[in-house]
Amino acid sequence: PGGYLQWSEQDPTANKIIRAPGSMVSTEATQELLSSLSKPQENINFKWVSQLGSRLAQNLVLMRFDRQEIIKEYQTFWSISVLQGCEEFSSNMRRKAKSDEDLDKAAKLQDAADRASAELLNGVGIHQELVVAVVQKPLAGIV
């Protein structure tokens, strides 16, 4: 009781494409990838991320809730981590596939990640936001 918890979560629904100044590199593949990631899919929906504060406040005292942009110096790292997540997700989709349609979805995701990777190496980035909630467990008898 009385302890604090900080929960930080990347919000895929807030991702945006950025380009290096003066870059004329296509962002088509990266846009396709972000669009596919932000769509609700079977058993995957990221709405809860923007509702994190209110969900935690149901049982805990919400001390702070805000959004933080990933600083410019870390954009490349975070962009690469999105691609790595897609590769892992695609691999899991293939492993758990129950139909040719499931295998096709996994292949399309991997293809989009591969094409986006080429864009990221040439000045395209993924602007991301973190949702941060700080909550406190109420002291006994105090709410």
C-alpha cells in the first residue's frame, strides 16, 4: 500500500512518418506498414493504450498521465524496433497459421516490413509517442 507504479507504453495508433530534411525518399512502404499495424485485427486492438490512465484509475490513484514524444536522437532506434517487432509478429503468425489466408497475412506483413526497412535506411523514420501513467496503490482504508 502506498507504492507507485509507472507504466510506459508505445501507442501504435499515434505513429506518423517523418523524413530527413530534404529527403525525397518514398514513404509508401512505411505508410502501408503503419496502416496495417494500426488497424484492429483479430485479438489485437491498441485502443487500450490511450485508455491506460482511466483503466488503471479504476483500482489505483492516478497521479499522472501524459504522452511523450520519442526524442529525435532516438527515432532511428525506435523505428528499427518497430521493424523487429513486425518480424517477430510475422514469424509468430506463420507458426500459428491455421490456413493459407493466415500464411498470406504473415507474408504480407513481412514484405511490408522488408520494404519499409529499405526506406528507413534512406532517411524515413517513424515518429512515435509513449503513453505514460503513474499510479499509486491507495493506503489501507483511504481511497
